[in-house]
Amino acid sequence: MHICSAAGYTPTRVLDNAFFQQVAGLEPEWIKERTGMETRHIAAEGENTNTMGIKAVEALVPQLPFDAEEFDLIIGASYTPYDTIFSLAHAVQHHLDIPDIQVLNVSTACSSLLNALEVAEGYMAMGKSKRALVVSAEHNTAYAHFRDKASGHLWGDGAVALALSAEALTSKDHKVLSIKTGGAATAGKASQGVLLRPWDGGLFMPNGRDVFLHAISYMSSISKEILEDNGFTVNDLSAFIPHQANMRISRNVAKELDLPIEKLVSNVDRLGNTGNAGCGIAYAKIWESLPMDALVLMAVFGGGYSYGAMLCKVGG
């Protein structure tokens, strides 16, 4: 499977740390020190998971090396749906006006993007798809409580779209060398680490310390595993994109991997925690700047203690 193009979208409304001093009594410098966050982008009135996903797709279409009508599979990835029936994937299909193709959604917390890519890989391996579109979007602030001192300041909104092909179409396509995902719901406080209960409190992180420790452990181990399986070391990497949740987590994972900090890709300082879309948005941002033969590793971890990693090489 090859990734042909990538495009992200973030809303224009921005909240800085000073906002949370007003509503939650949190010092701006304390937030920055604890999370690395300085601002986050927030969906405006009328924006939602579906509209943000469509915005990412609109940015993607002009970059495609084929006609959008050739998509034969659309997969949406989100844990913050606007509509649980007319889903993100269906909204994108309707927007692109492509009738009678395979459409489905994946929801596995902050590993949803990699799980969606793995599903697309399976469809292509079975010969059921040749051109796939994966769209990830999160509207965290629809469920978050800004006055919640534990986690209200963490969340941002955004989306990303990735175009996939069963064969290479251009010399700059990124060949997916490997995707590995898993669930660790039996570990630690996985059942209470991060919660989104729309009818029972909204979005909360009541056990942040446990999430912090397991995120470092699982992202480090899955990264080492996927590199070793493919005959590479950390020294071979051009870029490492960890789940965009907290800069301290990212730096600790880099330390565990003995990764030079300049290879760490992050947007959490500007965007906050954009859920499963975060890594994809960061990936889309560096897409054009990656040189031929660059090796890129993405590692994710999320609520329910889902985790995963993807290894790609520019030009195959």
C-alpha cells in the first residue's frame, strides 16, 4: 500500500493558555510546562467532525495523482462523531458524489487513524480496493469541559485526509512498509484512563498519570518492535511522529528510543491534543519537505489503551 498524498485541516478559532487562567484558574506557564501546549484550535459554531473531515478532503483533492472518482473505499476514523448514522465516511462520500462504493467507520480512540489505515491495507491485500481514502477528524471540544482542571485545557479539534493506492503512482509516494496495532485494555487503569461518555459527563481524563506512563511504555515498545521487524534502527529514521497528546510524553518516548530530538515531529504546542487526527495532521505538514528515501515512523496510544505504529518510506 502506498500513501499518495496527505492534507490537514484545523479550525481558525484559537484559544491560548490565558483563556484557561480565566475559566479554570490554571497558570499559562504551568500548562506549557506540563503539556508543551500554548494554543489550540477550536471548531467554530456550525463546524463538526463531518465538516472538518470534508475540509481536509477538499485540501487533499487538488494534490491527488488520480481523479477523486476513482476512490473505491472510504474509511472514517473518529471517536467524536457528529452523527452516528450519517457518519464521517458517508458525509465524505456524499461530498465527493461517488455512488455505490465501500464506506465504513473505525473508532478505536487515538489509534483510530492507524487502525483505519490497517483496514484499508487489508482491503487492498484482498483485492477489494485499489484507491482508498482515509479521513480522520476529531471534535474534542464538543464534549470537553474547559473548567475541568484535570484535562479541560488539553483538547483541540482538527482533521486529516490520506489518499492510498495499491500500487505506486508517483516517485514521491510513501510506501507503507508495516503497520502494527493492538489493544491493552487489561493494562493498568485502561478502563478509566480516558473517558468519553456523551450522556454521562462528556470527555474526561481521570487517571492522567496512568495514561502518561503506559503511553510512554507502549509507544516506545511498538516503535522498537516495528523497526526491528523491518530491519531498521532508530538511526535510520528521518522523522518520528508520536501521538500528539503531550510534549512530555513525546520527549520521554524519544528518550526511551535514544532518538535525536530534532527528528521528533510535533504540533501539540499549537494545536493541543487533536485525538487520532493529530499524527496525521503533523504528517501532512511535513509531507512536501521529506526527501527521497526518508524513513518515517508514526506511533500512537489512546484511551482503552489502544496503540500502534506505522513505518513508511518515501519513494518505496
